[in-house]
Amino acid sequence: MKISAQQLQTYDEEKLKDIIKEAVRDVLEDELMKMRLLLAPYISDEEQKEIEESYGEPSKEVVRALRLEE
């Protein structure tokens, strides 16, 4: 089976599009997570303790945790 130059070029273009889409998706996901962290309200250690006393400790089942450093 012989692949024409046109088919190879089309395949390369599609592969490049897929790579770019994945890279853009990753960047958008990272930036969205940063925005969520920026918009999350700050609570003091005292407030966190009160919340834990009222509602219990948070679940330890974390998919991932991020810390925003300025």
C-alpha cells in the first residue's frame, strides 16, 4: 500500500492539530484552576477549626491539591 504525498500531508496536519488541541486544553485547565484558587475565599486557621468542629474533618480523598503562591 502506497501513501501519497497528499495523504501524508493531511495526516501530518491532523496530528499537529491534535497536539495543539491537547496543549491548549492543558493550558486552559491550568489557568482555570488558578482562577478558581484566586476566587476561593480565604479563611483563617481559626475559621477552619470552627468549620471542622461543626461539620467534621474534610475527607482525605483528594484527587489533587494545588496551592497558589503569589
